[in-house]
Amino acid sequence: VQLQASGGGLVQPGGSLRLSCVASGSILAPNFMAWYRQAPGKQRELVADINSGGTTNYADSVKGRFTISRGNSRNAMSLQMNSLKSEDTAVYFCNAVHYGVAYWGRGTQVTVSS
């Protein structure tokens, strides 16, 4: 299984970005997908997750600003990030879990700076 993330970049504070992740390979619809992020010098942390039924969960720091969703094909996931802050700067990783096995994408850099 491969996870391909895209959509990172440089944005000013208050701006928006949309991250996308597509799973390919032997899994057509992972049970569970999530976005994590890791800022320099910090541990990787959960940003948001979504299960196959569409139930979502968000870190307190992004509630009301970020929205996670899954595509109709069920092997794709997006993260709409609005009202971005400098503290959102990090490498964002796509994660998928299928029957207890976790898969990770390479990560995409998000930089929020004026």
C-alpha cells in the first residue's frame, strides 16, 4: 500500500490550504485514515482522523478551522485547512490503518508565514 500526499506549500497567516492523500495498492478502502503533523523539535501529533463510516475527530488546536473528508472512492482523503496560523507550520503526514496495520505517506510541508 502506498499513500501519496499533496497540497502543501507556503501560505500567509489567515490563509487556506487543502491537503490530499490517495491510497493505492491492495487496499481499496482503509478502515481508518488520518492526518498527523510534526513540527521541528516536536513529536508527531494527530491532527484529524476519519473512519470508513465518516465519523471524524479533531485535535483541539484545529477544531473549527480544519475539515477532514473522504472521497467517494473511499481510498482518498482531504484536509481543508482554513484560518491558518504560524503554529500550524509542520510536515503533514497521511496515515491509513486497515485491520490493525498502519501505513504512512512521506509527508508534505506546510509553512505558514508572512
